[in-house]
Amino acid sequence: MGDTFRARVRGGMLEPIDRIELPEGEEVTVTIVDLPSARDLAAFARARGGWRGTVDVDALIHNIYESRLVSTRPEPRV
């Protein structure tokens, strides 16, 4: 069984905002998903395109693939 509901933190405890349809005493596992705030999303939007014109994208991609060919592991001794 799974359900999603909104909750607010008060005094270190989760206080449900929505009604929860569970029997009294039911034990559940809670997963916390921290959603980005409007402020976080606005900052991300302002940063969009910040590297435009300063980075050669084709060269960057080429260098990434070239660096994957370099082995940094020691030769195994058998």
C-alpha cells in the first residue's frame, strides 16, 4: 500500500496537512522528499545559459571522451 500526503514540521514532529486514511496504531515507513522552493527554482532559472559563449562545447565533449580512454588503474599482478 502506498500513499502521498503533505505534512508540516512542528517541534521536530511531522504534522499532516492532508487527511491520512490509516488505521490507528498502523506502523508506516516515511520517505522525505525535499522539494525545491520557488526561490531555488528562480535561482536555477537565472543561472541558465551562464556558460554561453565562454565554453567550446564540442571541445569539452571531445576532451571528456578522450579522458575516458586514459587508464589510471595499476596493472593487476596475478
